[in-house]
Amino acid sequence: MSGPNTNYDPVEVAALAPEALEANVADALDAIAAATSLEELKAARLAHAGERSPLALANREIGALPPSAKADAGKRVGQARGQVNQALAARQVELEAERDERILVEEALDLTVAPARHPVGRRHVLTVTAERMADAMVALGWEIAEGPGVEAEWFNFDALNFDKDHPARQMQDTFFVDPADAGLVLRTHTSPVQARSLLERGVPLYVAVPGKTFRTDELDATHTPVFHQLEGIAIDEGLTMAHLKGTLDRLAEAMFGPGITSRLRPAFFPFTEPSAEMDFRCFVCRGEDPGCRTCGGTGWIEWGGCGMVNHNVLRAAGVDPERYQGFAFGMGVERTAMFRHGIEDMREMIEGDVRFNAQFGMEI
Amino acid sequence: MRVPVDWLGEYVELPAGVTGEQIAAALVAVGLEEEGLHGGDVAGPLVVGRVLEKHPEPQKNGKTINWCQVDVGDSNGTGEPQGIVCGAHNFEVGDLVAVILPGGVLPGNFQISARKTYGHVSAGMICSVRELGIGEDHDGIIVLPRLLGEHHVEELGLQPGDDLIPVLGLDREVVEVNVTPDRGYCFSLRGVAREYSHSTGAAYTDPALIPVDPATQDGYAVELADAGIPELDGVPGCDRYVARIVRGIDLTRETPEWMQRRLLEAGMRPISLAVDVTNYVMLALGQPLHAFDLATLQGPIVVRRAVAGERLRTLDDVDRVLDPEDLLITDSGTRILALAGVMGGEDGEVTPGQTTDVLIESAHFDPRSVARSSRRHRLSSEAAKRFERGVDPDVTDAAAQLAVNLLVEHGGGTADPAITDADQRVATRGPIELDVTMPTRYVGVDYTPERVREILTMIGCEVRELGQGTISVTPPGWRPDLTDAPTLVEEVARVDGYDKIPSVVPRAIGGRGLTHGQRARRRVAGALAGQGLHEVLTYPFVGESRFDELGLAADDVRRTALRLANPLSDEAPLMRTELLQTLPEALRRNISRGSRDVALFEIDTVTLPDHAAQAPVPGVGARPDDAVLQQIRDAVPGQPWHVAVVAAGQADRSGWWGKGRPVDVTDVVAWAHSVADTLGVPLRRVQAERAPFHPGRCVELTLEDGTTVGFVGELHPKVVQRLGLPDRTSAAELDLDVLVAASERPTQVRPLSTHPMASSDVALVVPRSTRYGDVEASLRAGAGELLESVELFDVYVGDQLAADQQSLAFRMHFRAPDRTLTTEEVNAARDAAVARAAKDHGAVQR
Ligand SMILES: [Zn+2]
């Protein structure tokens, strides 16, 4: 290393010789170009632009030059260092871009197998079906009522004109509460809420009732001792069976699609007169395929019972049958869900297997 | 009711070539639902077989099968015996049986082929009446002489290999219809034929319109001794009793083949001439009859109520204690011959070979009296089924006449000219007045007054004009169900056709839609499902053993459950008092089916019989007074809505993406909170000990006023073990009604402060027995209004503390509504909080 020397000729100082500077620059540029990673570039920066690099050392020599020589030498060294720094910066950008791209490639994930970290659960098909049916009734302007599953015998039978000795009362396969004179049963249908609603809300009345019901059937593919119904009752002035049919048509459409209508067949229920069984149009074949598996080729699917509310039911609720009349209907929620979703075995809805639930969406 | 088509055709004109299906469709249109079509669906070869060998072979499953060699003549093409496996045992070597050979088809399109079973190749099947669709008997296979009668089999000269299809009437069709309880008259060919005529307009001939010999004064003495009892509203038990005598009958004679066939087709087994004739008349006219051996009768027929303590051994060989409400047929008043309208006893019965003179009873009994006796004695019979639905009281004598005619013709007897007809009928119902516009106003179809009159007349009513658009309608005897104007409206509507009713959507008055509770339950269910829980519905039936399994103490109020008088299973006669009594079963089922990570919830009511009250049952047709109504309502037990959760497996699933985390009680506490948060209800937590939970891992959730909402915890290890659940299964049960009520009022908001928030951390050393929540509550109380929130972010126990100490690290966030807080203010609030914790719990800042 040279010390300060006032009569020193820069051309005479080896490090400041143009050839030497050029050689240093060339070395530096080679090293920069050869750097294939940011680490190698860092090493090249240290070697060729660091404090101990030949160019830095050459720069230091300038201070020792006579003033006349300083400007010229300074300019040459500055140009050389500028050239090297530019190359470094350019290479830095290149290598950073390469690195960034490589990182993206390296951290790629295969997402073709679903990461089921927190799978969503599901509602049960029966509750959601009942909600959908209730919503269809709300859309028609009806209210949604409820009643108890353990019900007074009077509400379940007598209020609905089931006489104590009438065979229909015996045909209900009723669960009775112990002791037998408790006057309580597990409701065999949602119909007791007809009487409760009439007593509590009065007339005019448009009320639908989803709920759980009970009969002493053993569980098999088509029976369950615990099941669900949707009940409807409308009492007003001037309501007819035509209004009953219109309401059922709307509900059938809401559950099974546009153009699905209902059909009435004569039947008997103690709490309606006239009474009818109701069917809905097979939504699979629309009555056009005698080989249809859904409806058995009949074109119609049984849905439930209905009719004009019996005068004795109105009287039991203190409503004047000379002034008010109306209709009631009840259908199985299980049956509705089974047909809508092609469920063939009742037990699948009872067992609570999450694999069954997982087949449905939250809204069905 | 099984309706043989050829029999039907005797009473109503059937179009040539009509099929059972078409007949069924016509009957459906007037309200007789099709239950099934029989006949025409068995394809041969169905032949007579004679059992040559029968080798019982016990099987591993405990059953014994018979490996049989059966002679089927040449019908199998070889003349060699057929090897057939048969599961029934009610036959012997030498018996004639019904054999369907490979290639045959049984009802339900059941194709028969030779198949390997129980180590043999079974080349066909020995059939039962059920398999052939001609009856419901479960008693084994058909032994032909037993089914058809020995005589008949001999007459026919049945030999192995003979075609059985025509012999059993399987080439002929039977339409089975469901008869609703109001149409008792359709338990007869007479009634069904009439309905077919109503549906199609086909010409109808009433089979009851036969010449009837008039009653005489010297008939067999009959005394109708029951004038009615108050329990049955004073209605006489019997208001008409016809007694006819036929003498000199040979009851060993075979019932004519055509009658046997019709009985078989209608689902009844031919027994003997006297019984067959009474059954035949019952099926034809709907009038049940009883035949007594005249020689054994000891005096006049007396129809009376039973006296307490009387007994009767009925024909089904059950000794029955009679009730004073039971109506009896007695001779001379002392010896009991029958439970009227339900079933006969041993005395007075007709015995073929002995009996020569027969007394035919054709009577009309009070439907309710018969219904109650039948129910009381759990004794249902073909007769009771008809009487309790109402038998035509105008047909009593014609039915007796028809029976007499048939016995004379086929039994060779002579009809006694002395005829009893004790007829004490009083008109209990007047004619019904009907406004002729009512059917239109009720049904929504424009029926002209002429059409209304025409239809009512067609169904057998007498219609009289009363003027001013009103008619007087007297229903026929066979329609006791026509009692008021709406019942007549139904007749008009159904005969005119329900298919004519138009569709009109009513304009409802507009309602309130869903209640808050209904909406709240939907939200809660959606929130839980959204967090990964599956909704399930379990049966509400439990037994006491479940309470034991859950570790409920002997005096736990949750053991007070509503008991069913007739449960499906004696193991589960109670209604659950909590959902967690049944929900874990669904978890166990899922685990046993291979699912591992399962979180379930159920939303339903539970039954809390908190008071023993009796609900009055005041009867039909009138509104009970307010006091009685209140008694009825009050007797119904409380049934609040609950939500329960049970979970096992992983909360955070492991997989290729990384490690998972098992579900634990903190997850369930969080879910329980999410239920309350869904409804915007703040909860408090109180450490609790309660079955079925782990005593150290259970918390009670309450409203801010202390009202219990429910409990969350890890299930007690013993409970987990007894219920067969995965270790560490955690659960919760909340009273949704409490949350719904607490969320009824709309939330009122506080304005948000936009000034900056300041935070301060404190670490407090407290005894390990001190509850986190209590320390947090003290900090809240001490910090005052400036405290916005506080969170417990770390808990330390270990070497740097005494063994019975823990360090709780809380972060407190402060904010003022109107200014930026100074450091001094924040520190002062923090210090006040710490001071409160120190005072309450001896907390020392670390
Ligand atoms: Zn179809």
C-alpha cells in the first residue's frame, strides 16, 4: 500500500494505471456475470466492490496524488466503480427475480386432494323438509303453530270428533300414558293443534303445524313409531273444498316442482266431512310412464288425508259452524322427504348416520 | 274386504272382459281404496303332489327343514318324484299338497326355479295359502283335504300331477279394498256392488230383496231384556232379533263347491255347512249370523247384560270374566250362549253329525256395545267388525231367510213355519234437513238442486221437498254414517266425482309467519351445522337402566319420567327427560360404523312430568267449559325445547395438510356458547359437578341473572365406558326455551368509541383452586367503565411457582368513549383491577 506522496505521478502509481483499472473492472464484471445465486453475488460484491477490493484500494491512492492529478484519476476510478456497481445492481435484480420465481415453484402445493380440516356439518333432512313445507305455507299467508307431543287424549281424539267407541279411535295405534286414566297420549297426529289453534287464536284462522307424532309401529323400511307431519287448517267464511285443492296444489308445487298438482279421492276421517285422501302428481313421470318406479305406474303418489273440518270439531272449539267453515289437511314429512330425495329405507332417516346427512346440502 | 269378481258380477252388471284393475279403479273413485289384486297372477305348473318321503334335517341356525320326495305324476315330464325342501311341519307322508314346479310364478312375480338350498337341490316349492295369495294363514303349507274338505277332494278325484289353478280358483280375480270405518256396509258384496254401481252407473240388483217369509206369533221365544244402560246412553243392546229354525238337516253334507270357492276367495276357510252358510250370508249381505243347535237350547233366547262375576268360555277357548256392560245371548236367561255380536261360547254350538235342527240368529246390536265388548276382551271377529261399524237393521230378516234357503237347499232340511222377529226398533234419528245450495257452498262445484236430489236418491235416501230450497233426506238403513248435512254433502261430492272440484288458492288473512322461537331454533341448528356438527333425530324412549348408565343419583329429578302404558319395548317405557339420554346412541352407532370424528346435535322437546294431574276427557261435539279446558291443558306435562351436543374424535382433522387436534370439552363449551351467541344472549359459567359429566370437567351455563341454561362437560369416564363411547367424549345440553325467552327483546346497541385503545398485561399468581372465571370477574369489577375487554391468554404452573399456585396472564383493553386515555389513566384502571383481584382472591402480581 502506498502512502501520501505529493510528487507522485498517478500514471506512475500502478493501481491507478488505466490498464490496471480496466483489468479490475473486467475481473469484476466476469465475477458478477458468473454469480448464479444471490450468495455468490454477495461474495462477488465483497471481492470487487467491497472495502478491500482492488478498486476501493485504487480509490484510496487518489488521496495521495498531487492536486493536478486527482481529478483525472478520480474520474477514471469513479467510472470503473460505477461500471461495477451497475453490473452488480443489474445482476442483483436478475437473481432476485430468479429466486422469487423459484420460491413460488418450490412452495407449490398439490390441492387436488381436499383438505378436510373442518368439514361443515349438516341439518337433518326431515327438519329441513318440514321447514321448507312450513315456509311454503307462510308464503301463502299462513301462520306456523306448534303443540305438545305428549298430548291430552281429549285434544288428540274427542276434540277431533273421534268418539270413544268409534273404530277409528282404535285404529290409531296409540301410545297411552301410564296410568291409563291419566287422559294423556303421545299424539297420533298433528291434528290436535287444529283444536288448540282454534281455541287459542279464534277465527278466521290459517295455520300450519309441523311436528312430531307417534304410533305403535315397529321400525322397518316403511314404518317408524316416531314420525313427522305437517298439518294445515283454514277456517273462514266461504272456504270450500276447491280452496283445499288450491292450497294443496301450491304446496305440491313448492315441494315437487312447477306443474305438480294434487288429486282428491273420497275417504273417511272423523274430523273432516267431506273427507279425502290426497295424492300428488308423480314428478318423475308426470303420469306418462306405466313402468315408473317412483309411482308404480299409477302417475300419482299418496300424500295424506284432508277434508272440510267437521262441525263437531268447530263446536268443540266454540266456533259457530253455521257461519264459519274450512278445511284441514295433514301429510307425512318422511314421505315427502323420501320422494323428494329418493330415500328408499325409512331407517336411514332414523339412525343418525353422518354419512347420510353428508349427502345433503344445508338447504335442500 | 276381498271381493271375488264373479260374485260381484251377480249383484251388479259388469262389462264383458272387465279386469280387476278396472273394478278397483272404479271403487277408488267412490272411496274404496285398493288394497290389492289377487288371482290371475299364479302361473303354472301348480299341481297336486303326494308326499312320499319326509326327512327332517336340523340346521345350524336352529331350524329344522324337511327334505321331501313328492309324487307329482307326469307333470314334471319324468314321472319321477320331485325332491323339495320344505320348512313347514304341518303335514305327513301320504298327504296331498300343492306343489309349484320350476317355471311357475307366484304372486308378486316370484319366479320359481330349481335352487340349491340346505345342501339339496329343491326342485320347486310346497305352497301355503299365503304364498298363493288366497289367505293369510301362517299355519304352514296347504294340505288339500284340510283346505278343501275330504269329500270335495274325493269328489274331484284329485291325483298327483293334476292342475290346481282352477281347483283353487287362482284363475279368477279378487279385488281387495280397504273399507273405511264409516262404511260398514261395504264389508259385504251387497255394499261393494252398490258402490260400483254408483261409480259407473251399472245396473244394480239388491241381493237383500228376496221374498221373506213373514214372522208368526208362535216362533221360538225371544226376549230382548236390555232396555239400555246409562253407560251406553240408554240405547238398547239389541233392537231386532230374528230367529229362524230349520229342521232335519244333514250337516255332514259337503258345502257346495261354488260356495267354498267364494269363501276361500273372500279369505275365509270353509269349515262345515252350517258355519259356511252363515259366513256366506254375512259376506253377501253384511249381516253376521249365528247358528245354534236347537236340541241343546234349554229355554227362550234372552238377550241381556252380564252380571258381575259371570264367565264365558268363548269358541277361541279363552275363559272370560264378563263385564256388566257386556251384552249376552242366553237361553232361559241363565246359560250364556254368546257374547252378543262378538263370539259364541261352547254351549249351543252346532255339531256336524249330531245337530239336525238349527236355530239361526239374525240380530241387530248396538254398535257401541259391540265395540266396547270387543275392545274390552281384546276379541275381534268378523261379526264384531261389522256390528261396530253398523249393520243394516232392515236386512235382518232377509239375511235369516237367505240362510234358511241355503240350508234347506244344501242340507236337505225343512224350514220351520214358526218365525220370530222381535222388532223393537225406535226411530232414533229423524230425517236430515238439507239446504240444496249447501253442497255448492261447501265443495265449490255448481251442483243443481236436481243433481243433489238425484244423487241422494241414487245412494238410497228418501228425499222430500220442504220448499224454499230445503229438502228432507232420510238415509237408508245401511248408512248409519249419514247423520248431518255435511255427510250428505260428501255423498253428493263423491258420487259426482272429486275430480270435478276446481283448484282455487284461498286469500289468507295474512299472518305473523314464524314465531321468534321457530326462527331461533332454525338459526341455532344452522350455526351448529356450520361449525361441523350433524343434526340427528333420536327416539325419545328410554328405560331406567339408562339413568343408571348415566350415573344419575337415586333422587335425581331427571329420573322422574313420563311412563307409557304400552311401550314398544319394556326396556324403554319412559319418555326422556334430557336429550343426552338418547343422543349418545347415535354417536355410538356412527363410531361402530367406522366414522371416527363425529359431532352430533339434536334439537327436540323433552318431557318433564313435574306434576301428576289427570286430564279430563269430556267427549266429542261440544266445547268444554273454561275450567275443564284449563284442567286438560294443565295436565299436559311441560315439554321444553332442548339442544344437546355430543362429540368424539378430532375437532381439527389431521391429514396430508398437517396435524389435527382431538375434540375436547373446550370445543363443546365453545359450541354451547355459539348457541347463545347466535341468539345474542350473554352467558356466565359456573364450575359444576353433575351427572353424567366428569366431576372436574363440567361447567354450568347461566343467564346473567343466574337462570340455568344448561351444562357442558366431558362425560364421566364410567359413563363413557358404560355407553360404549370413545374416551373423552364431551357433551352439552341446553334449555333452548330459556335462551329463546332471553332473546325475545330486541338488542339495544351502545355507540362505538373511535378513540384509540390501550392495552395492559398483568400476570397474577393465585392458588390453583381459584377459578379463572372468578379472577376475570374481579378484574372486570375492579377496572371499571374504561375496561373494554379482558382475555386470559396464558396459564402457568411449574417450577417457578409453589406447587399449589398458578399464574394467570390477562390482557386488558381499555378505551374511553370521548377521549384518548393517558398512560396514567390506564395504569390507574389496571391497578384498581389488580387490587380487586388481590382483595377477592389474594392475587399477587408477578
Ligand atoms: Zn311416476
